Amino acid sequence: MNPKLIKTLKNFWPITLWALFVFILSAIPGNSIPRLPSFFDWLKPDKIVHLVFYGVFTFLLLHGLVKQYGAGNKRFMYKIVAFNTGMVFGLLMEVLQYYEFSGRNGNIYDFIANTIGSLIGIWIFSIYKRKKLVK
């Protein structure tokens, strides 16, 4: 097997599994999941789950990018790529929930929570890398 492919698979398997996990959970019928009436109720468990899912997603993607391509001076670019990927993935999941997944209802507030979760993932990754470099 190609050594470059092996390295890529090794560096990106966590984000691949996490994306699959989020996709599967997003596709499960959500008839029993409570719906939020307004944006001001966004701190209920549903929105916290979105923050966590997309925070972990973005963190794992950044981790894979740094492992694959090295930290160097491109770290800011990795953050932009990871944020945009998290945002697009979050939008895709909401669109699929709205149009395709039975018993699910994608909405703008979930997308906003996904996007904020991606920002939190970048922030936590930055703290993690700073602490790891100090030790």
C-alpha cells in the first residue's frame, strides 16, 4: 500500500469516524426529540449536543490537518479550512434533516449551534496546542 495513503488514513481516521457518527445520529428519526420554540431557548440539551458534536468535529479535523501537513506557519489556514468544513457539514446535516431524514427537522438555530460549536473546537484546539507546546 502507498505510504502516503497510509499516513493520510492514519491522520484522518478520527475525523472520518466522528463525521460518520454525526451523520448516523442526524439520520435517526427524531420524533422523540423535543423542539425548541425560539432561539432564546438555545441552551437546552439539543443545542448543547450540537455545540459538542461540531466542536469535536472541528477539533479532530484540525488535529488531522496538523498531523498530516505539519504545524508550521499554515496553522491559521488550517483553522479556516476546518471552520468552513465544519460549517458546510453542519449545513448539509440540517438540509438533509429538513428534506430527507424521516422524522427530523433541520432548522437555522441548529445550524447556528453547529457553527458556534466549530468555533469552540478551534478555540479548544488552540489551547490544546499551546499547552502541548509548553510542556
